Amino acid sequence: PFCYDLIDDKLKPNQHAKYIRFMVDKLMIGKSASEVVRQLESKKKPPGITKWNRKMILNWIKNPVMRGHTKFGDLLIENTHEPIISEDEYLKLIDIIEKRTYKTKSKHKAIFRGVLECPRCQSKLHLSRSIKKYDNGKTREVRRYSCDKCHRDNTVKNISFNESEIERQFINTLLKKGTDNFKISVPKKKSY
């Protein structure tokens, strides 16, 4: 990282560690990562940094190297060098960040989300849900997987599949693979 130098095979905080300390201090008093970015943009940038951004700041705060640890894949070796952020500060910062972060939950389940690809452009298909209303007052939920990229491109035909069609194909594929030792039941569609 830009805030450490390698001296005698050990990481030592350098003069740029002040940027990390600035981030920590601002976040600890309740400033948002976006506000910290705005304040950092008015300062001289350290070598290797062309533009600050929110994700960069949050990644550095969460980086175990800043707490004096070294990470190799899934292996974490603690206390390998001098920390810039203490463990107590880190725990407080994570708590502050999580309280400020709003995670949107999907309003509908989609078992094939992130799995199906568009046969034309290989982008991931997403599930859209709508309610179809009939003249007799009854309604029916319509769920379709479609490609956003092809939908925005007027030069190609939109790729879209009904969810029940995808499920039926999936079940048929399972049955062809010799999985006849279990029963598959398809729930009836809800009418609203």
C-alpha cells in the first residue's frame, strides 16, 4: 500500500500514513466516506493516487494490512508489522460503516439470478416481475428473465424468457440426467 515502505523485509508506515489517519479520524466523528473523498480531493495526492473514491477509502479501512496483519489468500497472519489503525478503531469503524450502509433486499426470489446468461451477449439475465390485470378483475403475476443490455440495444431483438419456461427446462434436464429417484412438484401459480 502507498502508506507503507518495505524496510528490512518489514512494512513500516511512511509519511503517507497520514492519509489513512485522516480517513479514520473523519469517519470516527461521523463523516461519510463520500464526505471524506470530497475533503481528500482538496489535498495533495500521494504517489499512485490519481483520484480518490468512496470504495477505495472503505477498502483501505477494511484492509488487514492497515491493522498490522498480512493476508495470503484465506490465511491471515496477525501482527506482522506496525499498524496504522488499531483493532479497537477498526471495530468501531466497521460498526459505524455498517450502520450507515443501506442494503436493498430483493423484493422477489429468483433461483436463477446470476446464473443465466444471455445467448447473444453473455450478460447475466435478471428477473422482472409484473402483475397482469384482466378485464374480469383477476390478476396474474408474470415473471420473466431478460437481458438488460439487449433490451437497451434497438438494433437487436430483446432476449426474454418466462420463468416457468426456465423452470420446466431445468426440471426436464434434471429428469434426463437420471434423477428419477426423487419427486419434483411444481407449485401452482398464485392468483391475486
